[in-house]
Amino acid sequence: MSILEQWTAAAGSALGLDPNPLSTVETKAVLDVTGDVAHAVARPAAPLTAYLLGVAVGRGLTLPDAAPGRLTRLLRARRHRASRSVVP
């Protein structure tokens, strides 16, 4: 078991969740979107985005709809706007 898997299991347990609250696919989705946010927006935006993602999923949005779905579309739109505002 990797350090990441150990931490996720321990944190999930401490928060009253199942011992393995995230599947490998779910872990990858969260890490991918937060990595993209850290690079495209700002590093401090990554953990805040992860929190917002958790709140949205807790309120009924599915993880695939939220990330990579909505958040990835938001990041693409942000990149597109930024690329259009660059003056050569």
C-alpha cells in the first residue's frame, strides 16, 4: 500500500468514512483536476477546489460530472480566455 493510499484510508477513517473512501479511478480524477488547478490557476486554489468538489459530491453531484466534467470545462474556458487575451 502506497503512502497516498495509507493516508487516504487513515484520513477517511478519521472523518468517519469507509476505510477506503476513494477508488483508484476516483483518486486519479481528484488528483488530475487539482493538479490542473494548481498549474492553471494558483497552487492554493487546488486544496480549495478539492474541498468544493467534496461538498458538491456530498450534495449529490457525481464525481465524473464534477471532475473531470464541470471543473475541466471551467479550466478549458479559463485557458481559452487567457490565450485570447495574449497580445503577440
